[in-house]
Amino acid sequence: MKTWRVYLSGEIHSDWRERIEHGAADAGLPVHFDSPVLDHENSDDCGVEILGAEESNFWRDHKGAKVNAIRTRTLLSEADIVVVRFGDKWRQWNAAFDAGYASALGKSIIVLHDPALTHPLKEVDAAAMAVAEEPDQVVDILRYVIRGEL
Amino acid sequence: MKTWRVYLSGEIHSDWRERIEHGAADAGLPVHFDSPVLDHENSDDCGVEILGAEESNFWRDHKGAKVNAIRTRTLLSEADIVVVRFGDKWRQWNAAFDAGYASALGKSIIVLHDPALTHPLKEVDAAAMAVAEEPDQVVDILRYVIRGEL
Amino acid sequence: MKTWRVYLSGEIHSDWRERIEHGAADAGLPVHFDSPVLDHENSDDCGVEILGAEESNFWRDHKGAKVNAIRTRTLLSEADIVVVRFGDKWRQWNAAFDAGYASALGKSIIVLHDPALTHPLKEVDAAAMAVAEEPDQVVDILRYVIRGEL
Amino acid sequence: MKTWRVYLSGEIHSDWRERIEHGAADAGLPVHFDSPVLDHENSDDCGVEILGAEESNFWRDHKGAKVNAIRTRTLLSEADIVVVRFGDKWRQWNAAFDAGYASALGKSIIVLHDPALTHPLKEVDAAAMAVAEEPDQVVDILRYVIRGEL
Amino acid sequence: MKTWRVYLSGEIHSDWRERIEHGAADAGLPVHFDSPVLDHENSDDCGVEILGAEESNFWRDHKGAKVNAIRTRTLLSEADIVVVRFGDKWRQWNAAFDAGYASALGKSIIVLHDPALTHPLKEVDAAAMAVAEEPDQVVDILRYVIRGEL
Amino acid sequence: MKTWRVYLSGEIHSDWRERIEHGAADAGLPVHFDSPVLDHENSDDCGVEILGAEESNFWRDHKGAKVNAIRTRTLLSEADIVVVRFGDKWRQWNAAFDAGYASALGKSIIVLHDPALTHPLKEVDAAAMAVAEEPDQVVDILRYVIRGEL
Amino acid sequence: MKTWRVYLSGEIHSDWRERIEHGAADAGLPVHFDSPVLDHENSDDCGVEILGAEESNFWRDHKGAKVNAIRTRTLLSEADIVVVRFGDKWRQWNAAFDAGYASALGKSIIVLHDPALTHPLKEVDAAAMAVAEEPDQVVDILRYVIRGEL
Amino acid sequence: MKTWRVYLSGEIHSDWRERIEHGAADAGLPVHFDSPVLDHENSDDCGVEILGAEESNFWRDHKGAKVNAIRTRTLLSEADIVVVRFGDKWRQWNAAFDAGYASALGKSIIVLHDPALTHPLKEVDAAAMAVAEEPDQVVDILRYVIRGEL
């Protein structure tokens, strides 16, 4: 039986990933979840920590973002489904970038956000197969898509 | 002689496109520029205006975003170079989405933004061939890339 | 300036193509339209007429359908936009086949049909960038997409 | 040994899938079969049931068709062989859409239909590797293709 | 108006290319024809003549075949339609190679051969959109495909 | 450890496949071999036997060749290495077709033939990574490629 | 859990591969490493040893380089990450060739070299996700990319 | 008539490009030549000159190499033929990188170098359609490939 690969992109400061993963586990769904590195500090530091310090913030961020991209690009391109979560804080341009990247690769995208964000996210939503507000809805979609159950 | 195709994505409330287009014209560069529809109101209204009114904001936005995507996806995928401009206002998730989309298609990306945005844009910058602060720098890149002149 | 390529697939027994083509011409839009062969008899006879008679209807249809596919696959794969029209008669499986083919190639699809067909066409509509009821709406989309005008 | 992936698209109101699956199992063929969701009601309701009610039928169908597409596009694109069954009822435009989609992806297509449908299905048949009338013939093809046995 | 690109592969010892090219010119069809180098001696000698003599026949042939491949692969991959002609002499493995190459690229293939060759060419014919016996039939197909005329 | 997939195309009237398979087994190489259906009669009859008799030889061959293509295209496109054997009898256009098909897919090709066939096979050899005369050489290549041993 | 595929290209005269492989093993990382054939003599001799002697050095090298390419192209194209090591001796054009090849395939590249080589390697470094000086840094990147640990 | 696109990569300190361009012009060949920026100083300075100074040599080179890559990747990917010249000085890793990049894109490659470099360039030569020693031979290949003349 196929194990579905689901990549969980976006917001790292709430428990939406856990809720989806627990929901899928409780339902016994054959899903493997991947994510970016969720430790914010490590994610910011990885470039300079491993490859050497930088004086300028630009190159510090640049080195880190590229090391992170080794992970994110690889896992995102192997996913069947990409869930992109937008929270109410921060710019979250990396989440929108991931959505565009996934869209060009022809992935099935599920966007997860509060209705208050509908207008600024309309281009992202337009590229998606589903727009949900709650993690439970993502679990419901996975259960339906994999098993046909409502 | 090749005419270079450059797609100008992002911020629509400042004159950065004009500055790049005028700069390229003044330098006599063989470049054709494309952009999304820049009339904000038309861009928001096109879906319901053409295809019929919607009661919910979500579907109103959805119809419009998809009609706009006919233009943006087509022109973006034909570009040699995609310039993505981030301003100091709004969420601009569509700009980041375009950057991700262009990146997955293997386009050469130039990001244009104020240094103050370096940290939140680090993933976008990491996918770019150049990160500029001023429209003139984009013109300089085009002149160098096309003619080898500094 | 780019000439947009638009492929008009589907129903051949009404004047919807003429209405779109005239509308686009009246608006002075830079669009080149392509279509399958619209002469129904020629379309049915081309295989046996050119390559030799067949006793069985299956091979008669088969030879013809393949000769037609030389045209349709080529033009469809060169299009920026594929308009697929479903009328109220016939099975029109070739129109739905074209829509699926265009979708897998990543084309922007506009579906044109009466609201009465919404339910059986839901999978086709779901793959489209716009669903219209009247040819004039397709002209309006082209004008907006190309010129940004409403 | 390779497990062949076969996607069974189309008609959901007769037992043709069971006949193929049982035939393949009886022959001990290493085949994994996939299908769209076969519960008609769930298939119609999934969008609104999971993502929230809609007043208009169009959006109701739209949300459902997209959720279903997450499943169908994924499984169809992983298949080695796509069998498309056309029955004697309904429009079955989704079946023809799947055939077009599979064709553009270069899949081996087997079409399964009554000879009475030959003329309207000629474009679909022309894209196929085999046109069968009975499920048993599909089993015979699988046995021959996998084991070389007649 | 689109100029169709047609690549004429295979037999170089009869006048079938001239007959097709004249037929298309007489009909005023917008077709550009390409072919491999038709001067047999030059085709055999080009490698050693340009790049230096070889003692072994294997390397002599190898160098020539690769120089020829620069032309054939480029033109074949740009064609809309590939016509492959098999005559009654020689092995003509290069013609069958071209057919396989064109098939994997998704080109529309027309095979041109005497019915006596049907059995040994069945795999090539099975990959074609049309199988013709006379050059005039190829002209007829081009006229129909481009203009819809029989 | 990777299992290498090797597709053995071409001549079906000598024991070259067995010699390669036994040689690889004796060396304990992690290789999975695939081939077309090697029962000549079944290969010729499969179309009409399964899908119904045909009066004309052309359609008899056509139906069979397409059913065989389901197997050959699938396995060939999954191979890491494609070995194509040309013997001293028959036209073997299907072998040359497979070589062209494999070449366009970017497969590593090994051609196996007597030096007497060098000139007519020069285009096929030019697309290959190795040209061998004996099955043992193919085993030696596999051992070297997989284990680095001479 | 995913096993990451890492291809180690370049210098074969120091122990950098062992240091990376041991480091990854010590950290318990789920990585499978591939490399070109590391026995220099075998790598030079494989063509003539298996396929027959050559008088000219050019063809001797040519036959060997192609047999090696069967291995290197296959494994490189299956890798998630390609590490390319440049040492202080030899031309190492094959390493730079591999880097270009990997870059066009969209692989994540890590370049490993002494800072003294920065200027001549700038084009290779510009295509990489990370530029390291020591094998331990590559292990650190793998640990971070796979487990998020610094 | 087709204008052939030829990209001239590699050595910038001898007159080999001029010799090829003049030879092609003298022969009246329909060829458009492209090259990287040939002004060595501009090529080294473009990054910091346009985008701002850098303290470290690494980032100075990095910014420049990426700006250059906008040009080289674009033109190289549009070429029909890529000529790569290796001289007797410098590391020339960018030339080998271009060759690998072109090879993965399926371009026809011609390598131009002194026989003294045969051994270290064997992997690059093995990916080429022709290996020449003098610019005149490249002109001869172009004349033959385009016009069939020796």
C-alpha cells in the first residue's frame, strides 16, 4: 500500500503540525510527514555555525537559507501533497515561496489559514486544491483522499 | 539579436517598473518587459466583473486570482529573468509565490528590496542570482548581462 | 509584442468560435486562434480517404482519429490558453479528452458551457482557470489578460 | 519483481473493477490497483462536508472536484497502465478527462467499452494501446504484458 | 500563420523527398522540410575528413555518425511531424532509430513503406499516427492537417 | 544497496540473454533483468488472441505490436541500462527503434553485435556508451560499473 | 524514514570520502553514499580491458570514459545531494563537469575545497548550496539537513 | 531557414572565437554565436561594481559569478551547439562546468583542445559529438552540419 508523503510548510510557532500528525496517526492513515527544520534558532544559525562566521547579516542569512534549502527543496519535491500554513504573525514569505515552488512542480497544495487572510492570500489559494481553516480539516482531507471516508 | 524577456513581479504602488523600463530604454537595451495587471481595482474585480458576481469574498477573490493567473503564469514562464520587488507595505505573498514559482522553473531571479527586509526574505534571496536595493542596479545588471558593459 | 495562441476545442455545431474570433478582432487583440478541423465530414473521412478504405467501422474511425490527432495535439501543445466548449448535444468525449490533455501540459484552460452542465463537468471545471457561459466572456477574459482592461 | 500499478478510471455503477481485480488475483499477477473514490455520495459531498457548506451548486461541486483531484491526479500519475471504462449511462466526462490527462503523461492506456460507443470514443481509442470490450480481456492483457502468457 | 516543421528521415536512394516537397509546394502549404545530409559519400566521410583519419573502420564510422547526429538530433527534435521512409534495400537501422527517438520525444510520426514490410515494421507502425505507402499520401495528410482539406 | 535495472532488447533466437543473466548471477551482481516477451508466437498473436481476430495482416500486427508496447515501453523506461543485441538475421527494426527510444530518454546504451555489422549500425553505436561483441563483455561491464572490478 | 542519497564526486587521492562516510556512520545518519570507481588504474583501463585494445590514446581514454559514465551518470542522477571535492593537484575537469551536470539536473551541490581555490572555482561555488573546506563540515551539513541538529 | 545558435564557452585569452566567427561568416553560414562576457576585468568586477563592495574575496567572487550566470545559463540553454575550448593555461573549471551543464541539457557539444590535454579531458570528450584541435575544424563541422558540404 502506498505511503503518502505530505510536506508541512509554513508557520513554526503554533502546534498545527502536531495536530495534523496526531490526527493522522489516530486515524491510522499511511502518511509520512516532512517539515522544514522547526528549531528557529538552529534554522537561523546553521549556515554560520557549520560553515564559518560572517560579519554581515546578509551573508549570515544567505548561508543559512541555502543550507536549509537543501532540506526543504528535496523533501518538498518528493511530496504528494504540500500543506502550507499561514499564521497571523510575521511576513512568512518563505511559506508563500514554498507554495509557488510546489505549484510549479504540479504538487497538490492545501492552504491552511484564517479567513481574515483571504484577500492577501488569494493568489496562493487560487493555486490550491483545498483551503482549510483548521488542522482537523487537513486530517479529514487526508482520510478522504486515502480511504474515501467522510 | 536576442530580445531578452524580463518579468517584473511584485509591488504595484511605487514607480520601480518605470525606472527600470526607462533605464533600459535609455541604454538602448533589447529587452521586453512584462508585468501583472497593474490597475489594482481591475485586478481585484476582473473575476466577478467578467464571470458574474459572488456573495462571498472568498469566491470573489478566487475567481479574480485565477483570471489573473492566466496572465501571470504565462508571461512568467516565458521570461528569461524574473525581477521580484518587495516594498515596505502589505503582505506581498503573491510576490513571494511568484519567486517560488520562477525558481522551480529554473528562471534567473533578481530580488529588489530594502536591506531592512533581508531577514524575512532570506529564503527568497537565497534562490536569486542577484539581490538589489535600487531599480538602477537592475538596469546595470541587464546592461552587463546583455552587453558586458559596466 | 506577444501574439497569444488560443486553441478552441469542442463543439463544432454552433457559432461560438466565430463569436470569440470576431470579438477579439473587434477589440484589436493580438491573438492567433487555432481549432481542430471543423468540417465534420472531412474529419470523419480523412483516414480512409487518404490512407485507404477499411471494412470495419473501428479501423475507419481509428485511422481518421489519428490523422486528426496530428493536428490537434500539435496545436494544443503550442497554445497559451485552451478554451473547451461543451454544447447540449452529443457525448463530446473528445472535448473532455482535450481538457485533460491540456491540463497535464499545464495550459490555462477556460471552459465554456451552460450552467445546466455544471455537475457532470465538475472535474473539468476544477482544472480550469475560468468557467464561462457565453463566448463574450471569453473575449472579455482575453482583453483583460492581454491588456488589463475591463 | 516489479509490482505493476494499474489505475482503474471511469464508470462506478457496474462491477467491472471487481472482475478485473479478481481475475488478476486468481492469476496471481503482481498488480496493485488504484481507483477514484467509488462511493458516489461521498465523492459528491467531500468538499462541502470537510471544508464547509456552499449555497451555490457550482462551488459545492468545485470544492468536491478539487478534493477528489488530489487523489486521482496523484494515483493516475504513478500508474504504469490506466484503464478507462465507459458505460452506457451518464456523460462520463471525467473518464475522458482522465484519458487525456494520462495520454499527455505518456501512460499506457486501455479503453474498455461496448462497440456501440466506438464512434464517439474514437479520439480516446486512438490514444490507447488497446481497446477492449470485456474486463476479462483486460486481465488477459495484464497476464500477457507481465508474464508473456496467452 | 504557423509554418509546420517536417523532418524527412530514412531512405536516401529514391526521390520520395522531392515528391513530398514538390507536392507540398504545389499545394502552397506552409511547411519547412528538413532532412539528414543526403550525399551518401559526404555522410560517410565527414568525421575523418574534418577531424582526422582513422585506421579502424569502427572509429571512422563512429566519428562520422556523431557529426551527423549533431544535425539529425537537432532538426528532428524541432520537428512537428517526422516522416520515416523505409525502402526495399539495406538495413536502414538509422531510420528505425530515428523513429524510436522521435517517438520518445512525443513527435507525430508518419511511416512510409511498402505493404510487404508490414510485419517487420509493426513496432514502428504501432508508434505512428499514420502509415502510408506513397509520398502523395503524405502530402494529402499535410494538406488535411494544415488546412482541413481532402 | 541499489539493484540495477537492465533491459535486454533485440534478437530473440540465440541464447545471449541467458549468457548475460547467468554471468551476472555467477558474479553475484545486484541486477534485475527485463526483456520483451521472448515467445515469438505469443508475441505475434497476442493482439488478435486477446482482443479479437482481424482479417487484414496490418491490423493483426498493429494490435499485437501495441499490446507488446505496453510491456516494452514501461520496462525500458525504468531501466538504468539498455542492452540492444543485433543478430545476423532479420530486419530487427524493433531493436533499432528501442535504441532510439532509449537514447531520447537518456538511458545508458550498450550495443552488442558482430563487427560485420559496424557500418549499418554506426548511428546506433554512436548513441551508445559501449559496443560489445560478446555477452561476456556485457557481464564484465556490469561488474565494473557496479563494483569497480576488472 | 527516507534514506538520503549522496554522491561523492572528485578527488580520489585523499581520504575525504572515508572521513565523510565515517562521520555520517558515527552520527547514525540514514545516508547511502555513492562514488565513481576509486581504483585509478581500473578506471583508466576499463574500456580497453573489457572491450578490446586501442592503438591510440584518444580512443583508449574514450572507451574507458564512456564505460565509467554508465556508472557516474546513473548514480549522480539518483542522488539528493552531490558533494564535489577539488584537491590541490591535477586538472580535475571531471569534477567540474560533474558539478555542471548536477547543477542542470537541479541537485543540491556542496563544494569542498581549500580557500586558495576560491577564485578559479567561483562559477562552481556559485551553483552550490554550500561551500565547505573540511569533510567534517559536510557531515555537519548532513546532520543538520536530516535531523535539524547543530 | 533556421539560424543555428552556437555558444562558445571557455578560454578567453586567445583568438579562437574570432577565427570561428570569421570562418562562419566567410562561408555565409546562418549561425548566431553567443559567448560569456569576454572582458576579464568586467567579468570579475560585475558583482561588486553593481551590487556593492565586499570585504571578503569569497563573496566578491560569489556575487560576480552569479551575475555572470544570468547570462551564461540563459544563452547556453538556448544553444543548439555548445563549443567548449580548453587552452593550456589556468584551471578552466568554468569551461568544464559548462560542458557538464550542456551535457545534462542534451546539447550537442564540440570540445576544442590540444591533444596534450586528451587524458585529463577524457570525461568531457566522452560527452561530446566531436573533439577538434583547431577552430577551422569547428567551422568545417558547422558547414557540414548546416549545408552537408565537405
